[in-house]
Amino acid sequence: MLHHNTLLRAGTCGGRQREYVRFGTILLCPGRHWPFRVSGHFVRPQAVPRRASDEHNMIPFSVLDLSPITVGATPTKAFTNTLDLAQHAEQWGYLRYWLAEHHNMTGIASAATSVVIGHVAGGTKTIRVGSGGVMLPNHAPLVIAEQFGTLESLYPGRIDLGLGRAPGTDQTTARALRRDLHGSAESFPDDVVELQRYFADTVPGQRVRAVPGAGLHVPIWLLGSSLFSAQLAAALGLPFAFASHFAPDHMLTALRIYRAQFRPSAALAKPYAMVGVNLFAADTNEAAQRLFTSLQQQFVNLRRGTPGQLQPPVERIEATEMELGGVAHSLSCSVIGDREAVREGLLSVIEQTGADELMLTAQIYDHAARLRSFEIAAQVREAIASSKG
């Protein structure tokens, strides 16, 4: 089933207009864009039209991994599990395997994202591997160009660079990363353009080059959970990934804006949108719901400011009604259940968002159960594709 929170919350709509060199005017207008409406017993997104060509093809599924560190385990074990999952995902037909940058989180091992990407790419053969994402405000664009230019040189044609503009951590840790939070976030559009320039062919008189990196044209994605990210991706003609797996509020509005404002570029002729979904699949609905409690506990702890290692499933979560409501809101884009429930849930997400690709993530305590969850989703995708002929 598609889990949800039935409380529809509205915000204020306000913003400001800012000029950015190279890609025109970006309008910032965060506001009242809750993506779900009540329908029967479920809260389902209002439909976003899909292109006619999509109706006869099943979209690809991909994996987002945070390399979770479970209670009592080590980062070494997390990396072993990450590679094992990537190898299985490759066998099961997943298109991409992305890793995310988070810092000072005792339950997440993927802080050195480019290093872990190399670990995964080196242990697989065909699956695309990338960042979902690298938080560009934490880094100099030249350094990222060199890192991903190196990865692309080692594993040609298999590397993706997904970029976010959040720090991926708290303010104290961000300062420890030696970045100016305000200035770095403000310069994000210019930093993206600078990064594109490093991956482009060199031009006469260019004084700073990424070596390796120049001329490799590493695919860049923009990631986000805001209307700003959607508008920037559209203005630059880049593929867009929406972080609906933890911040679903603006999802449908962002997708509409991205498609409506998209400008074709050398990188992409038509808009291409990916949607993040939490996946908890098991042989029974009850087992899947129990697996979900690990992620619920993680988000309760995040709201309390006490993040930790990924907890085992529980029968009952010790939290206030307000905490549980907030968590339900954040995790409303989750598909939980047995094979049939997962099929129904994933088809609903695809139908309502018009996504070109789904990025599935599963913060599951038991590694075998996590593998099984992704296996079920792959089987569901194959069955749907077969039924479409």
C-alpha cells in the first residue's frame, strides 16, 4: 500500500527573483504545494500527464543506497553489504546504483561518496554507478570534476554525477567541512555551470582544467526537494531527481514546473524526471510493515536530534503522536507490502507522477531482507513489462 499522512498542511507562498548568469531568471516560490489529495482510504497524488510514448514501456528502476550501519555493525560490514546489494541489483536488471553524501552520521557510511562509488563500480560490470547525490556546496567544483573524471576514466560510460545543494549534515559539521554555508548555497547555480565547463572539451586559453575530467562529459543530474531545484534543472536542460522519499511536499508541482520550463540542451533533448520511493517488500504485508519500523525509528531519532545506527524492527515505536505524524508526513512516498501491494503501489506512483525512472531506497536492518525487497521489486517490474508486451 502507499503509506501517507492524511493531514494536509499548507505553507505560505513567497519568494524572490534572482538573476543568475548563463541561464536566465530563476523564480524562487516555495509554498502551498502539498502533492497528495484524499481519495477513499488512501491519499494519492493528483495525476501528472505522461508522454504517449511512455504508455507502452515499463520505466527503469534504480537503487539509492546510504550504506547503512546497523546496530552493532561496522562501516566495513556496511561496505560489504553495499557491494553485495549492487552485484545483486545488476543481476536483477536495475539501471543505476547511487550513493549519497552524509556527514557525521553514525548510521551512514557513504560520507566519502566518490570513494564508495569506485568500490561499487570496481565490483560490478554493467550497472551505472553514481552519486545521489554529492552535496556541491561542500566541495570546490574542480575537485568534484577531478574525482568524477577519474571515476569515468576508470569505468567509462558507467558513472553518473547527481548534485544537491544541501550540506548533507548539521551546521556545526558543515563548518567543520570548511565551507561557507550561505555563500556556497547561494553560488550553487554558478558552481553547477562551472562543473559543466570542466567536463566539456577544453578551449584555447582555458587556464584551469580538470585532469582527468576535461572532455569526458560526465552526465550531471540535479537532485532536490524544492521548486528551485526543478527550475534550475529545467533552465540548464539537465535530468532531475526529486527526493520524494523523504520530502514529498512539492513533488508534483516541481515535476510540472520542470517539464513546462525545460530547455533542451546538449546534454538532454527532452525532460527526464526520476522520483525517489521508499521500498519495503516482503512475502507478507505484515513482514513488510515490520521492516518499515527501522526507517520510522531512524526518522524519529532524526527529529529528536539524536541520529544513530539503523535499529532492528520493533512491534511498537516509542514516540509521541506528533513525532509519528511528522515521520508519516516525511515518509509518505513509501511502498510497503507483499508482491501484489508493491505492484499496485509502484504502478500508482508511476501513473500519478509520470516519472521516467524510479529510484528505490530501502533502509532495512537485515541484509537478507533488504536483498529480498529489491528482488521482489525487480520481479514486479519484469512482470509488468511482460504484461505490456
